[in-house]
Amino acid sequence: MESVKLCPTQTITENPEQMERIKRNKIPTLSLEERMDNFHVVELGFSEEMAIEEAKRCLKCGYCSIDQERCTGCGICRYVCPQQDVITMEALVKVS
């Protein structure tokens, strides 16, 4: 079995809303002429270079922003979020 080199993980500290937007690459396809009279796969897939560029795009995976002005502290967001460990709730004590 071939060994796989793992990439180091990194924490994203910048707001995804402020990240540079990179357009999605179009997947190369067979021309209409090449599609006629056969059942070959139409989508050819990305080249290595295109795949690397596509992987650099921000997909906002697991990113969640909470509007502190509207949050009631109910915790429902933490319950329904598939990335539950990224949402933390801190109890705030109001001092008058």
C-alpha cells in the first residue's frame, strides 16, 4: 500500500467574509463531437494545477458568526450545528 503524506493543519484566524474570493474552476469536459455515439464520461476532472487552485478557495467550512446583539444565549445554534465544538457559550453576569 502506498504511503500518504499528511499536510499540517492550520487554524484560520481571519474572517472568511474578508478573504479574497476566487472563482470556481470549470471542470473540463469532452466536446460535443467526442460525446456522440459513445458512453464515455463527459467530465474529465481537474488537472493537478487546477485541483490545487480549487483547494485554495475558501468554502467557509465550519465557519459560524454570531450577532452578539441578537443572541439570547439559548444555545440552540450549538445544538443544531454539525461543528458543535466550534461554538462556545460563556455565561455573562450583568452587574447593575
